[in-house]
Amino acid sequence: MSLAETKAAPSKETRKRPLVVMQSVSKVFSSGTIALSGMSLTVESGEFISLLGPSGCGKSTALRIIAGLGDISAGKIDWPSSRINSKGLPEGDIGFVFQEPTLMPWKTVFGNVYLPLKLRGVSKADARERIMEVLATVGLEDFADAFPRELSGGMKMRVSIARALVTKPKLLLMDEPFAALDEITRQKLNDDVLRLWKATGITVIFVTHSVFESAYLSNRIVVMKARPGRVHADFPLTTSLERDSHYRTSEEYRQACETASRSLIEAMGGAEDH
Ligand SMILES: Nc1ncnc2c1ncn2[C@@H]1O[C@H](COP(=O)(O)OP(=O)(O)O)[C@@H](O)[C@H]1O
Ligand SMILES: [Mg+2]
């Protein structure tokens, strides 16, 4: 082999290993419900994946399993590019945002965002800079001393996102985070999440049952099918356009919505009125 050929061989950098691999994962609850059956999914670092599917198809179950919340009945989860702790999870590498902001009402915004660092034994003084930094990234730097009851639904969700990001995770899991918000707030938060994703290079798996949301946000859509939950379709969503208000009215976005919608209808058994 010549020197030139040696140099041309792919380096470790270019042969990046996936962040997480679900291999034929099944989940049967003690009730007998088969929530997932043979679900396989390979997530590359830096992707923004939407898990799109009808209610009850196992989206939350899949997300919880990736987060290590609850065991699996068959198959396996691998983290090829991470150091693994004794529980089989990448140490401190996952942030989770639920549909409800799940804030502690007796704690301030600062106190709520501090929690994950507190659990890691970081003192409040040492955590302050990071907390204020992450609050600024979600536009809440002026609300550190406010209590959850003083905030709008969208602001509470921003606190929840800040709390998930405060430990600088590699992977952000979001389970229908904006489903309960009004449309305008939801669009604003979609833009915030996209901005965060671009600025941090974080990998996002975003669960939604909204075709429009998935088509706006993701660079890959994974459509799930129910009973039992599994992957129905998996397609990339590339665009040269900035994802902003112009994108929302573009032909590319319309086509992305149509593709996602058709796939979702197929996954639901073909009936449009499900
Ligand atoms: N803790 C549980 N015990 C029993 N069944 C459950 C539990 N959680 C979810 N399921 C069932 O598993 C299936 C998938 O649920 P879920 O993952 O919540 O779906 P999705 O998030 O797509 O709406 C559903 O049939 C649901 O009723
Ligand atoms: Mg769910």
C-alpha cells in the first residue's frame, strides 16, 4: 500500500460510531401488553429524529427504554461511542423532557434547574454560572427567582428544557413536550429547540404525533406502527432552507408534511379518519 493510500484510509474521526443502537427491542408489560416488538433503531450523533406515530404505538415506551427507565423484555441497547456505567447507561449523557414540565412548585426556576447538578453533588455556588448560562439559552435569565406558578405554560416548558440541558447531555429525549401548548407558543419553542440543537450539536429524539411538527423540526422521521409498537418507516428529511417562518410556507415543507402524513396513514392501517 502506498503512503497516499494509507493517508486516504478513513480515520477514526470519519468512521464515527452511532450514539445509540436499539436492536430488536421488545417490551411486554406485566399486564401482558406488548408495547414494543422487535424495534430496531440506530441513532447517529447530531441527528434530530422525530418519532412519529399514533397514540399507543409505543413512542413513550421506546424513549423511556433508551433513557434506561424500565427494563426490556428482549433485544438490546448499545451505546457504541459512550462510556457505560454499571446500569448499562452512558453516564450522565441523557436529558429528558416530558409532556408535563414536572417542576417542583416550592422551588424557584433556579432551584428547579439546579436539581440535576444537586443530585451530582455540585454545590449551589459552583452551579450558579452554568445555571444562569442555560437559563439564558432558553431566554429565562431574568426569571431565575420566579416560582413556577408565576410562569406561563411555555415558560414552564423552557425551565424543563433548561433543567434537561444543565448537565450538558449528548442526547436529549423529548416526549411530546409541546403537545399541551397553544400553536404560537409551540412554534416559538420549536424554533428555540432548533436553535439549541444547532448551537450545541446535541442529538435529539423528539416524540410527537404531529406530522407538521416532525416535518418542521427533524432531519429524520421514524414512523411507528402500533400493536405491537415497531418501526414502520424511516426517512431522512434534508433541506437547504433554514427552518424558519419561510420554511413553513415553502414547497419543501409541504412535501415533507405530505410524505410524513402518507406514511403515518399507512402505519395506521390506511384509514385516514383514525
Ligand atoms: N406502565 C404500563 N403498564 C402497562 N401498559 C402500559 C404501560 N405503559 C404503556 N403501556 C401500554 O403500552 C402501549 C404503548 O404505550 P406508550 O408507549 O405510552 O405509547 P405512546 O407513547 O405511543 O402513546 C399502550 O398500549 C399502553 O397502554
Ligand atoms: Mg406517549
